[in-house]
Amino acid sequence: MKVRELLEILDETIAAVRIAIVSNQQRALESPHTSYEFTQRAIELQEDLDDLLKARDLLTRLDPEDDVENHFSREELEKFLKLLELLQKADAHAY
């Protein structure tokens, strides 16, 4: 896998997490009975987003046409891709 391809997947995940953050922030205003849970979830998602942005910053320093396997172990890459897949599959409206 090329660095460019991983960056595309990462960008899609970042967009999905940003949507989920906004959704949770809006839902926090719906009811005083559930506002804490949605606010807490938005905070947790913001922490995930911060981590994703750090990973993106690291990847943008690499040559986009270089193989990711040259920089990360296969195990690290598999775990990272699994995390990105889980974050992308989460529906923002379901939070």
C-alpha cells in the first residue's frame, strides 16, 4: 500500500469523526437528561480526532509514492487500518 492510499483512507476517517463530533454536540443540546453522555462522547471523539491528525501529520512527511510497509511493520499497519475501518463504520447519527 502506498502512503498516498493510506492518507486517502485516513482523510475519509477524519471526515467521519468530525461529522460524529458535530452530531454529538448538537444532540447534547436536545435534552438535559442525555446532554452529559453526548458531551462526553464528543470529547472522546475529539481525542480520537487529535490522534488521527497527528498520524496524518506524520504521514504527510513521507513520500506519497513510497510503500507504507517501508516505514511501519505489517502488524502496526493492520492494527491502524482496523482502527480506521471501525471509526469509519460508526454512524454519526447513532451516537
